[in-house]
Amino acid sequence: MLVDIGRSALRRILAGAALLLCLSAAYPASASVFLEDQTWTELRDLVAAGTTTIIIPIGGTEQSGPAMALGKHNVRVKFLAEKIATKLGNALVAPVIAYVPEGDIDPPAEHMRFPGTITISDKTFEQLLESAARSFRHAGFKTIVLIGDHGGYQADERHVADRLNAEWKKTPVRVFAAVDYYRLAQGPYTDKLLAAGATRTEIGTHAGLADTSLMMAVDPSMVRKDRLAGLLKLGAGDGVYGGDPARSSAEFGQLGVDLIVNGTTDAIRAFIASQPK
């Protein structure tokens, strides 16, 4: 039996449905937080509506032992930056910076001793960060966040932030070197791993259990799992520093993902809250 709901009620229902369709079109549930996915007019409108934080994810292209791909830092920092921006709710993510200081070429030092590692000078790197920050200021962003997945350039991030903040002190624009992102991946992540049953001899500082597990939680395709088991003891000559990746797992890595995302998000929010209104 059909129910007569009345013309006025029907009009209200139809108007509500039309409104929902308009809202879903304007604010798609799967809207990307990546700058590269926006048109310039979409970006303009997002900034005007209050999306005024931009995260610059910094990776690096370097060796990470025989079981992990050269783009580890780039893939990982993009993944984690997306999660951080989503939690913030009013932030976008810039393209990943994949060319970073990795040491001297002649004579080759550290990671430059292995094929595939790419290096630039600290001066060039800092100039790159400065130019990117100036571009985002020009686009209307108020908070420019630097997050770096590699330990070798953390000081460079701070230098750039300090210089630009001094230059822009009479403006509302600020640069935040979110070094907590990297700090959390060190001692705090190690503590989580130890509590979960990993050992200090396994965890390591580069391409060991901690590093490899974090990559497995982010993108397991970057890890050659068949090369983790049954290997002889790996060392610096193999590109593995102070650890053993044999027992690496996505479960171990998820501890680091949660720690880094939540801690970095909190640090960014605290920085924004501390700025003069």
C-alpha cells in the first residue's frame, strides 16, 4: 500500500537529497591530501577555506642492505605524511624530496660506497627547501612543515626553518622543522620493539629489524623477504648497521607507524597553537 506523504514533505525530502548530492560532490569521501592531485583552482579554494598547512616530506635515495629497495625513505615518508595530514584535517602533502645529502662522492663515504645512492650538497639541499617553502608561502600556506625520514639532514631542516622564520617574523607564515618525526623512530620506537619481544642486537640503526619492519608495515613490496631468512650475519659491508633484519615483521613495524604518526601530528598541532594569533 502506498503512503501519501504530502507534497510539502516530498519537496523537503527531495531538497535534502539534492543537498546531500551537492555536498558529496564538493567534499568527496576519498579526497586526496596530495598537492599533486589538485588542480590549481582546487588548491586555491582549499587554501581559502582554511587548508593552510603544507607538509614537505623529505626522503632520500640510498642503499638499505640487500633486502630493501633504494626508495625506502621516499615511499615511507609519503605514506606517513599522508596519514599525518589526514589526522590534522587541514593539511596537504607536497611532492616528496628524493635528492638529499648522503655523503661525499670522492672518496665515497657511508652510503655512497654502494651503487644507487644519490647525494647532493647540504647547501643545495637547503636552497631546495627554502625555494619550496617560498613557493608555498606564495600559494597562501601559513604553516610549512618539514618532516625528514633520514637522520643525515635533520640539522639542515632546522637551519632552513630558523632562517625563514627570522625573515618572516612580521608575517603570519612559519616553518616548522618537525624533528620529532625522526626522533620518534629512534629511541621511542626501540623501546616499543623491546617491549614487544625484539632484542637490541636485532633492532639496529640502519636496515636492521627496526628499519625493515617499519618498511614492511608501510609497503612490503619494498622488502625482499626471501633475503631476510637464512642469510649469514650481515654487517656494514652489506649496508646493514648494527642489527639483524631476519625476524622483521609488519607487526613490529606498525608500532613505529602509530608512534610516528600520532607523535608528529601532536607536535605540529602544538607548534600551530603556540604561534601568535
